[in-house]
Amino acid sequence: MWLIHPADHAAGDDAVTELGPGLYEQLITDGLRAQLDELVGHLPVDERPLNSADASDRIAWHVSQQVERALLDVGDEKRVKVGLQVARALLDRLGELVDVDQQAMLADPASVLHAILRRKPDGTPAAIAGPLIPLLDTTLLTNAPGEPTLWSQLRSEIESADAIDVVMAFIRRSGIGPLLDSLRRHREAGRPLRVLTTTYTDSTERRALDQLVDLGAEVRISYDLSTTRLHAKAWVFHRHSGFSTAYVGSSNLTHSAQVTGLEWNVRASAARNPDVIAKFGAVFDSYWEAGDFVPYDPDQFDDERQRVGRTDSGPYVILSPIELRPHPFQERLLELIELSRQRGHHRNLLVAATGTGKTVMAALDYATLAGRLGRSRLLFIAHREEILDQSLATFRYALRDASFGEKWVGGARPTRFDHVFASIQSLHAGDLDALPPDHFDVVIVDEFHHAAATSYRRILDHLQPVELLGLTATPERSDGLPILHWFDDRIAAELRLWEAIDQQHLSPFLYFGIHDGLDLREIPWRRGRGYDVDALSNAYT
């Protein structure tokens, strides 16, 4: 026994579903009644009278499906004319049974009101750019290849909105930046913009909120970190015409969520889903007036952030429109690393002269791994904060995500622990027992020649990543301590200083040593620190 699903058929799909056990909310037609009669004695049927409260919606939906199905079978050249005749005939017949608004009769010929325009100072019409998705449509956005990004959809909605309400758990500069010009024009036109956000996981950036306030947005923030915290993400574009739209889904205001992430967002239309838009408005207003959300104050934001523990979001990065691409020699080195992995080696050392872009290659290599691995948690280890800042900026540029990564150095601690740039000192001082060995999928260690030190050995012995990548320009240590055993006594890819100069990737150089007459042999020297500063100062002063 088979049943043609009316919604599927109305959409032009000939698929059928078996009439078997399951839940249905379908009006019983004459055809369905005949099919149900055949089930008597085989399967019990739960049939209930149509509730009067639901009658208008259910019957109207059923009739609309039949009209849509029938008109789809009419040829393109006649569909508008026949559709108009059908609509007028239905309304005429409806008027014989119940009161009907005669003003609702479709005009002949059929046409669609698209906009009512304002005039420019010179008297010419001021066009209004419409959304990429028709105002009537409800659809799902997934950031799939070939599909417009959520960013582009949001930008296309802003110009025609009379007011905008945003509720967003996390707001970062990388997410709000591409929308600022459109939102600024919205506010300059005197149209309201209200934003609700939180400090949950310490992801919201103060500078992002400052940018919103500077353009005239009203921002309220919740500092509640309990289980009642807000985790919603939604936009509503209110239009006095009645054709409001809303986006509700998983995307926060970050670059990855808006463009590259596997995020799902539903676009709802007030014309088709008025209850959804009305409920959003009511709930938003209740949050706005609730005491949990307070007007944004930069000083209070900083105080609350310090109260729950300091974090460091790293260097401020403005993404260039030019994509980061490897030089041919860097491509060759990356190919050698990939070849090593294909041969079963997942602990690889990249030896490249200073200035040839080891961090750039590591960032591009990670971008490839992130697209391949089911999970791609990253730990980048260096021994100085300056290196961490430079590396974090490079990764943000390579990944096109200005909010990528967190620092673990000094007093700063990560909150999400997904992409961490950590100093070896902070890791060594931490409780390794609390860190699962396989928590990070990719571990990159800069200046790997330091790995002979106890602090590095302790970390490397503990971690069990899917991929380990070491970076260094000088794998040979002056004290002879080994480091290649971490990589099965092999180097996956290398470009030495003299090779880089010969291939004109680096400029040749000359060293000139000038003797100043001072004997420094008595000045204490400590490995990893250099000369004793006080003793050196005394020798020169």
C-alpha cells in the first residue's frame, strides 16, 4: 500500500511513502479513506475529528497544496492566466458560503507589488535592494559550496529593514566587520538596531561591541555564566510592510560561523510563518527588559572579564583581501611532508632556514589537515610570547579567521581549548594529568631544537596527537643532544640556509666582527638565557 505525499507532489516530486505505522497529521480525503478501509483488520487506525481551532489552518493548507499541484501541471505560457481564474473562482465560491473581503480578489491582469519607493532630492526614485532570498520564502542555509554565505544573505536584508533585532551568544570582530558598513547606513537612516549578547566562554570581544556602539546600536549584555545563560543566535529584520524575515540557527558572529563553518540556519518569512516571527519579537522584548541584560559599558565588561579570569585573544588582525598562498619552494616542502604522511609517518620535522616562512608553511599545512581530519584541535607551542603572537597572526591570515585561536601564556588561559597557542613554560607549569593525551589532534612545536630540554620532553612524552609537526632552522645542537628520535631519526623536508641563498629565496650576507677590547670569559653564561645581565652591565659600565 502506497500513499502519494501531497507536499512532495506539489513540489514536483513523484516520490511516494508507504502507508504504514507512524504519526500523521493529514486531513482524510476520499482517496485516503479508501486506503484506510483496506487496513481494517490489519492495522489499527487512530482517527480523530478535526478540531474547530485548527480547522481554518488545516483546510486552507490542504486546499493550497491542491491548487499548487494543479497549477504546476499547467504549461508556463498559461499558468498565470489559469491561476488567476482559479483564484477568482475559489473566492467567488467562498463568498457564497462565508463572508469574504472583496478587496482580496486578485486584480486582472495578475501582478506583484515589489516596492514603494522614496524619492531622492532630485526627484528620481530611490531603489531598495531586496534580499537574495524572496521575502515569501522559508529556507535552510548550510554554508555549502556554491551556496551563498550567511554573510551575503544578512547584508542583502539590512537595506530594506525598518528595524533590526539581534540576539547572539558570541560576537567577534571577524564576524561583525563585513556587516559594519551596511549596519552603519541602517543607523544613519534613523532605523533602530538592538543587540543582545553574552560573555559566555569569554568569546565576545570588547572591540566588536565598541564597533557596534560607535555606529549607533543599542547593546545589552548578560554576564550570567550559570546554566541559564543565553546560547541563541538569531536575526530579525522587521519591515512595516509586514514582510519581516528572521534567521535562526547555529551561527555566531564569527568569520568561521558565517562563512566556512558547517553551520545550519533557517530563514523564516513572516508572510508564511507569522507565529514564528511574532514569538521572536515577544521573547526578544522580554529579554531586553529583563534585569539579566544590562546596557553595555566597556569598564564593566573589563571588570567582569577580570573577575572570571583573564584571557588573551592575541594580536588584532585585519584580514587582507589577498589570500595567503605558498611560494613554489614552500609547496615542494609541504608536498614532502604530505608524502611522508602517506608513507605512514605522522611525526614529521620541517627544517627550513630562518626567513623562508616555516610558520606560513605550518599554517597552510594545518589548513589542509583541518579539512581532512574529522576533528582538528590544535596546539602550537613556542618558548616566547612574541613568537606566539606572530604565529597566531599568521594562522588567522592563512585560515581567513581573525578570531582564530587562544593564547595560553603568562596569566592568560584559554576558554575553549580548541586552537591553543601556548608557551612551553605555561604548559610545563600546568597540570598535565588534567589534559587528555589525545585532546589535541595536531601539535606544532616551533624552534624544535629546544625539545631536548626537560620541559619539552615532559610535554612531548605526554601528548598523543594524530599529527606532530616540528619546526626548526637548526636541528643540530651545539651540545650534541638529540632531537631526531621524535621523528624516527629522519627529517621529512628541509631547506638549509645555503640552499635558500643559492636558490635566491634569501639574500646573501656578510658578518663583520669588531673587537671592543673587553674580555667576557668571566661573565656567567646560562643556557637558554644568555649572559648574566648584571655582570654584563658591570663589565661595560
